[in-house]
Amino acid sequence: MDDYNRFYLNQLYELLTQYGPIAEVWLDGANPTSTAQVYSYEAWFDLIRRLAPDATIAVGGPDVRWVGNEDGFARETEWSVVPFAGQRMVAEQTASDVAGPSLLGKADELRWYPAEVDVSIRPGWFYHAAEDSAVKSLPELLDIYRKSVGRNAVLLLNIPPDRRGLFAPPDVARLAEFGAAVREYYETDVSLPATVNVIDLREDISRGQQVESFAVDALLDGEWTQVAAGTTIGHRRLLPLDEPLSVSAVRLRILSSRAEATAALSLHYDPTI
């Protein structure tokens, strides 16, 4: 093993043993084409699995892929089941389609490789006192939540420490507000016929991700009316409605799927929309 990879392993060892529990290890982009450095990925993965067995290995690792942008949103069609050929993703991570029919035809295997959305609570990744008034608002964060978690992805929200090594007060206050709003608006199903403006779908992913297209109907004035539609569901799909509705009944229609699929439906009201 060359000096670089030995040094890298030593750094990983320190990080995984000296700083408390580690939830995720990012292997971010590097290795420009001007260098001949070969990374010892398998040695890195082995060390992480042994020292932090519960940690997710992300981006350059086998557990979670980068969604392809740093703006806080996943694709409208976001698959967790991704085609691979020759140990590599068939599509680029930044592609608009990572698992469509044409790409599946090029695969020699499929992997469960869900997307992670990374975005900062501030304009940039690092702390600047001049940006204390530029922390994302609650409506902005809830919009990010609906377009990341609500599009079958994992949300990684960056909170940069200040010069003290602590989170700045404006960030802490907004995080508390954000957490309270998510719990109030998205963890409790509103009862029929209450006013709703978000439809919540959750596919049974213990059976894989199967749904390719769906529609949601509401019983309005005694008639079934389509109020939402989409492609993938995955672990969660949040669908804001064009306008709030008071409905007496709702139903989900799975229009197409790769195999037999089931999904749960619930309703929410988010006053920030």
C-alpha cells in the first residue's frame, strides 16, 4: 500500500475511534484526472464496517448516493433501485434519469442505492457572522423537506459550527422551529373531512421499490376527482395540492409497477404552503 492510502487509513481510524458515535462517512469527490493516485476503497470500507458498523458510507460509498445537486431537492422520479454495469452506475449521478427502462436494459445487476440530498441551512457550507440573518426560513426548509424526504430521498441538512465550535444561535432556533413543524405537520394524519393540502404516500419497501406511476382521487361533492398524480413513491412521497381541500374520502390508484406493490396513504395540512 502506498503512503497516501496508509495515511488515509490512519486518519479514518482516528476519526472513527476518537470522536464519539459516527452516523455517516462521506467519501466526497476527488482524484482529478491529472493524478494517477489509486484509492484503496475496499480497505476503507472494511475499516469503516469494523469500527463503525452502524455508519452509512455515502456518496463514494456503497450505501447512499449523492442526489446530483446541492440545492435541496430530489428528482420527481427518484428510484432507490439503481442499475449497475461493471460495478458502476449506468447513469451519471447528476443525470435526470438514473433508473429508467432504457438504463435497466444496460444493467448486469440492480442495487439498492437510495439518494441523499445535501443542502446547507445557510447560503454556503461554512459559518460567516455576516450570514446570521440569511439562515433559511421555515417555509424554505419545509419546502426542502417535501422535495427531499418527500421525493424518496434522505435529507442531510448542513449546520456549520461557528468559531467557538458550536452551532450559532440563529441556526439552533431555526432547527428547533423546523423540527417542531415537521412533527406537527407531517407526523400526524389529519382526520376526514378536515382541510388538507398535502397527500402522503408510503410504499412498502420491504418488497422493494416497485411503483412506476400512480394517481390519487378525492371524493368531492359526491364524485371521485383526481387531485394528484406522479411516478415513483418509494419510502415516502409528499404531494402538495394546488389548493386546500375538505374531503370525505381519498383513494390511491397504482397505474403501473415493476411488480406487485402496496402503499399507505395519509393526509396532512401544512400552513406554510
